[in-house]
Amino acid sequence: MEYRQLGRSGLRVSVLTMGTMTFGGRGVFAKVGGTELDDAKRQIDRALDAGVNLIDTANVYSGGLSEEITGQAMKGRWNRALIATKARMPMGAGPNDAGLSRHHLVAECEASLRRLDTDHIDLYQVHEWDGLTPLEETLSALDDLGRAGKVRYVGCSNYAGWQLMKALTTAERLGTARFVAQQIHYSPQAREAEYELIPIAVDQGIGVLVWSPLAGGLLSGKYRRGQQPPEGSRHLTDWNEPPVRDQDTLYDIVDVLIEIADAHGVSAAQVTLAWLLGRPAVTSLVIGARTDQQLAENLAAADLTLTGAERARLDEVSAPPLLYPYWHQAKTASDRLGPADLTLLGPHLRP
């Protein structure tokens, strides 16, 4: 297992992270999975044995049940792994039961610590933007949790580019803890992060954790052009996260993934994960699984190396269009582009 530095922090994390959104299966999360304690223990054992040293969860997953199961599964062995969790989503019906206010963050941090049965959270992530709470309030609350020893590093998830930059500059102005990582959705099927979030990560030294790198299973190889989705599949049916805006392009990508996978004797899922691990700024991929077989397959992706030609084929078939101002910069500013700019524009400047 390879380990990478998490942004500008001193923390080193495995390139694969154990995701726990399938743990519990309560409420809407039943559509994702329903892994109970015994199966969760077995999956975590397999991940730890493979060298995974980061487990990712969130207070909202199955209404806190995912954190509880994770805490029980890891009881007595938190020395073997780091824990990341999140807060922001509604955890009750009250007017202060959601958001990034000091009130909600402190209360939810305490609740997560109890459910996880640990005395600290290694990476505490704000799960979503809150446009109503002043950033100063959010960042100072996170900083206080760090000074109290309850949180060691802080990060964000699902921020837009301007929101992330505003948070970074506000933290610098206040002298509070700075986000060391962002958790984002990124895959060959959804490369929107390359417009702003990946360049910011390169420019500002922010680690990148990728959630749902297989696009909820869309890139696993089981969804094929002209075929019905497999029984029990949640995508292209009643689950639309991430959204599929162009099915033809999706199937074009899957066709290339399967062709490359066949050449290596591996799965399309493993090719997808290997491609992502070679993208700029990516630190770790959050992988989960409904079954032990899926988990074993995903863990094996850490050992897969793609050729330059294979990467180029996937780059081409999944390339996002250059929006404004990027097409204009590619045309007129190519003489003065820096490393962050080139993460997006570099392929468009090659002869």
C-alpha cells in the first residue's frame, strides 16, 4: 500500500480509504447498503490487513448508526487507523440541528466522539457549504475543537472553488486551523472538479479525498450499453447520485475501461481506481463495498499500473469540454500558465 501526504499536513494516509456509508442501512441509506456489525468487522479487518490506515464516515450516514458500527468494529484498536468523519447535514428536526454554526458543530463533534467511542477525530470535515453561517464562526469553532484536543485536522467536502478559497483566506486572516483536505466527487464519468477544485488543490497544497470514485458502481463494468442494469443495482433507476447527464458518453467510457481491464486481467473498477490515483493532487480514494468480494477487488487496485497509452485513451474518452474562461486561456495565455493551470489546460496545449 502506498501512503501519501495529506495536503500540507504532516499526516500520511493510504491511497485507499475505507468508506462506511454502507454500514447500517437505516432510512434512505438502505438504498446504498445495509452492512451489519459482523460484516463491518470483517471488511475493516481486510482493509487494515491490506494497509489501509484511514476510515471515513459521517454523522448523517444511517442517522449515526454508521459511526456506531465503526466504533464497535474498531474498539480497542484505534491505534491501527485514523478516523475521519463529517458534520453539517440535518441530524434532527430542530432549527439548529443542521448547518455549520458553532452550536451545531460542537454538539455534533461530541456526539460523533461518543458514537465512535474515541477521544479524538483525526480529520473532521464540514460535509457541505453553509451560506448562512459566517465562515468566521465555523472556522473558529473548528479551531477551538482542535485546541481542545477533540479534532486534529480539519477539512471540507463538496465546496465550490470560490467557497474553498474564501475559507482558506478567512482562516489565514483569523489565524485559525486551515483545511488540509477536501473530499470531492471525481471519476472518469464526472470530471467537473478539474475546472477549479483540482487546480486549487495543487496551488494551495490541499489534499484530495475522492468519494464514490466508481460513480456509485456505474464504472464497475456491470452497466453496459443496450443491457438492463443488474438486479439490485441502484443506478439508472431510483438513485441519481452522481447524476448521469449523457448515457452514451458513460457507455463509451465503460467500453474503454473494460477493454483495458481485459488486457490486464482485472476489472473495470480496478482500472477506474488506478486511473484516479494517477490524477493530479489526488491523495486517497474512499472505497466501500456491499460485499467482501467487491472490497477485495477494490483493494487490489492499489497494485495496478496503467501505461501512458492506456491513460491517454481514458483521458480522451472522458475529457470535459473547456468552459469559459478556460478555452480562452488555452488559446491566448499558454505562454504564462503555472502548474495549477496546467492540470486542466495542459492536455489542450500539446501539439
